Amino acid sequence: MATIHILGAGTPTPTPTRFGSSYVVELDGQYLMVDCGPAATHKLVKAGLWPTNIDHLFFTHHHFDHDIDYPCFLLCRWDQSIGKENRLQVFGPTLTETVTEKVLGEDGAFSHDWKARVNHPLSQRVYINRGGTLPRKPPDVLARDVGPGHVASGTDWQMTAAPAEHVQPYLDSLAYRLDSSHGSIVFTGDTQPCASVMELAQGADLMLCMCWDDQEVMQESGEAEGQCGTTGAARMAQEAGVKRLAVVHIGPHLASHGPMEKGIGDMRAIYDGNLIFADELSTLEL
């Protein structure tokens, strides 16, 4: 069985119940994270998981609501380690390597932190008491800029990417498909309805698709380009033959009662599969 933990199901607008994007797939003792938006590390712990559980992280793109907690996650995972964990592998579109180096590199924004923890006797004592053995090693992360096609694989799983249409040419964006013996999961990231994502999602068991707002509201406000709304998400899922559609990246307006019920009705009029209006810290099973 695969379990999908919805850590972040919101947008760049913070609300008491939603903020940013982040997901973790628990797959036969392996933990794969997709995006690392606001407070993702804290939400990870609230979900009963731990930073050192995560060995693979995949970024859809580098808007802050998808990656702002990356420095926190990197430092927390390293700080809580005892030197016996697997090397963290991070994949994403252009800027993934650059951002990682700017955070953890020898002259990175947080190099003062890890250097102090590596060298100060107090930090060394905490590390030893936690189960580590000196000398304590600096953070070591394998970060790769990737594009469409095969991205990574592990025991009984493989991750494939396809282009997503969002805010090009300013940022590259990817959608991901995770295939395993338990089934297939697609993470659209931020995208407008497009052929490349629908092709990636063909016949998937579950698709987590961004759903910014009511489609009519988006059309009237000029916010429909580059992102999915209610009917856009539903049409993509229907055309791709997706068995379950979980809408995420839900804006404050659509998350409120009234617009929520209308949006669900509009989506169900188009999409005939199982529709899920995802909440943060909820779980889905595959």
C-alpha cells in the first residue's frame, strides 16, 4: 500500500488552514517528497513523519510557495541525522542545483550554521548524545537539475517528468508521475491544462492537480492563463482517464463554503471519476 500525505494544499496566500504545496508518498518504507512549501518540515512532523525519513525530494518549480521551506528542511534533516542516513537526493527543473548550493555550499547562506554545528564542542556533544560519531561531516546533498523523461527510481518505483505550462520563460515547470506496483500517482504542480501533462497522466490511479479557483472567476479576473481552475482540472483528469482526482493548491476563495460546493458541482459535471477536495494533513491511500 502507498500512502500520500498532503502536507500543503494551498497557495502563496497564507490562511489558517492552507499555505503552499508539499506532499510525501510513503511507499514500502521509502519516503518521497514532492515540493517543500511553507512550513513543510513542521507539517511533516505533524503528519507523524521525520525529516530523516525523506531520501528523495522532487521540485515541480521554484516559486516560493513550493520551495521556501527547503533551507529549513535541508538543515533540519542534516542536524537530526547521526551520519548513518542515506544521502538526500534532490531533483527539479533549472535552479535546483543553484538554490541548493546557495543554501548549503561552503559560502552558502547557511554555511555559518552548519560550520558552527560541525565544530563547536556543545554541538558535537549533542551529536554524540544523539548517536553520532565524530568527526561530524558537513551536509552532503546530491542535487540535480532535470527535465522531461525518466528522473529517478528506487525499489519498486520510478519517477517520470513532463513539461508543465505555468510561467515560462521565467521559470521551468515539471509535472511528475510516480509508478510502482501499488499504482500510479501524478503531481501536476502548477500548470494550465496542457497536452504534455495529460499525456503523462494517462490512466493514472490518482492525480493531484492544482485548482486555483472557480473557473468563471478566473476567466473574469484574467487569472486563467498558466494555471488550472475547477473545470480545467476536471477536463484534464477526464481526458487523461484518471481514476481519482485530488484537487490541491486551492485558493482562499474556492476553499470557502459556497464557492467550494459550486466548484465541486462544476467538476463533477465534467469528471466522472472519484473527486477529492484535499485538505492539509489529510492522507490518501493507493
